[in-house]
Amino acid sequence: MKILCVILSAVTAIGFSGCKEKPEVNKVDLEQINPDDSNDYRYIFREEIQKDKDRENKSRKREFSGGLP
């Protein structure tokens, strides 16, 4: 009976450790590479650029709404 409990505990622990979120794999979009093998840096930083634009638009909306969130 003890062996069964130990095995069940081990299987449960292994199961929980295997179900964690996997790290994101670094990938390069094909749109980023130009035909002459140069990089288009807009694609590299497009997520950061979009976040900056969203923050700027959010602050503009707050200015026109009278400062309310």
C-alpha cells in the first residue's frame, strides 16, 4: 500500500511539472528579411512600437475625457 502511494505521488508530481507553460521560441518572420538579405527592423520591434502607440492613444483619450480613467 505504501508503494502505491509513493508511485501515485511521484506520478502526480511529474504530471504537474510537465504541465507548466513552455517558454516562447524565438522565430524570425519572413517579412523581416528583404531579398538582399538585409533586415527590416520595423518587424523586429513591431510589438514594442504597437505598445507605444497604444499608450500614446490611451493618454490622449484621458486628456479629452477630463482626466477620468
